[in-house]
Amino acid sequence: MSLVTPAYNQGEFLEAAMRSVLEQDYPDLEYVVVDDGSTDDSLAVAQRVAADYPGRVRVLTQPNAGQALTLNRAWAATTGELLGYLSSDDVLLPGAIRQLVAALQARPQAVLVYADFWLIDPAGARLRVAVAPEFDRRAMLEDLVCAPGVGAIFRREVFDRTGGWDPERRQVPDFEFWLRAVECGDFTRLDACLSEYRIHEGSASYRRMPLARAEEIVAVVRKHWVRAATRSEVSPGLVRRSVARALALAGKNHAQSGRPWLALQRYGEAFRMRPGLLLEAATWRQVLVGFLRRAYFGRRVKDGIQ
């Protein structure tokens, strides 16, 4: 099992991430931490923690290349038949890798395993459990349900067949990768809470997105269906529903990034393409999340509400 942590200016949280991996009870673990040209003390933190675990972790450094290239290079240089990554601001809970590996080995038809995780604030206080949905291939393609979260691990064949993350993606590189990975086989959910996802100003789910990043989900979905159409017949209805969902997600992104008129425009496009979205409670929750998320999470993080 090979696990990679890419680190870019996350010195504040990196030690907790590294120690959560290095304290795992899985014996055959190859761990690599890559400082991606940080300008803070990330490299010094990584080296200091590594010194407490001689021979247990490789710490590398490089000029800034971005998360996708960093992961691809590191995975290519590792030897494990199972692969995974842990972001430098997240945490694995004790026994996580052992349980995930056992679950994947018990399901030879699956290529990836994932579990539930806690949402935590910058100080590490737990806010709530994020219960991952059971894997549903159609839900992933039609409603863009991204089941894998923190701590997911997958077989090396997935990396070999897909080529890893797309370096062009900045906002949803993981989901874009999962869209290609699912072509290699099924995903499976482990009914356990095995990690912690930290919400803070720099986390992807909390920060304001530049326009291009807010729109990225639409480009990813449209590219997926163009690629799929070259291999087999694709239902126009499925494509339309999928793109409409992507437009609605772009609307949420614009809303939480302070562009309400563009958000309304994207929602309007989504509803015209897929009117049924207007009848789904999940759609209106998404609208509220888009317009209220920053204020909501900001209050919870500030007040430490659990």
C-alpha cells in the first residue's frame, strides 16, 4: 500500500496529517510526502516529523507543479499495488488503512474503497459526520454524486489505465479522476468513519472560487460525455441530465463566491435543460448552500459548534 501527501503551504496542519498516517497499524505501508514548492514552513515541518519515524516516510521537495502532477509523479515512483492520498490538512483515524485494505481485498470485483468521515474545524474540533452515499454508477454519471472522500484507496491498475489526475483541473480534479476510474470497475463503501476533513479558509469547499474554477465542473462533465461517445452509444437524455446537474453545481459555486447574477444564470440554464430539478428538494438545499455556505461554516468554525 502506497500513500502520498502533497503539501503546499499547509505547515499549520501538515504535522497532524503526517502523524495520523505514520501511527497507522498497517505494516506494509509506503508513505511519501512531497513539498510542492511551499513558501511557508511545510518542508521543515515534514522533515521534523519524519525524523521521529526513521525509515518510515520519504520527504521530497520540488518547484511548485500543482496537486495533480505531484500526485501522478509520486504514485508512479511508488511500488504498492494499492494507492491513495491524504491531503495535508486532513487526518486518518487509527486503523483506517488496515480496514480499507481489508475491505478492498475482500471485494475483488471492486477497484476502489471509501468510507465516511468527520468534518472538523481548523483546530480539529469535530462538527459532524459526513455519511458517504452507497456507490451507484448511474447516480455518479447522471447526478454527479462523488461518493469517494477522504482516505479512499484504489488499485494501481486504475492509475495505470487512466494515467492519474488531469493536470488541467484545479477545482474538481478528484471527481474528474473518479469519472475515469469508474470505467475500470465498481467502487465499494465501507460503513465506518475513518478520517477527518478539515474546513478552513483555504479548503476547497470553503474558499471563494475564481470564475474558471467555478465553471470547471461543467467542462469536466461535457468532456466526459464527448470521450464516452467515442467508445459506445450514449443516451442523449442522460447527457442532458448530467450537464444540467453540472450547471446547477456551477451556479452554487458562483453563489458562494459572490457572483449571484451569474449563479442565477447557471441555475436558469440548468432548469431549462432539466425541469425536474425544480421539483427536487436537493436542488433547493443546494441553492441555499451556495448562497449561505460561507456564512454558515464561518459561524460554526468561529464558534466551534459541534
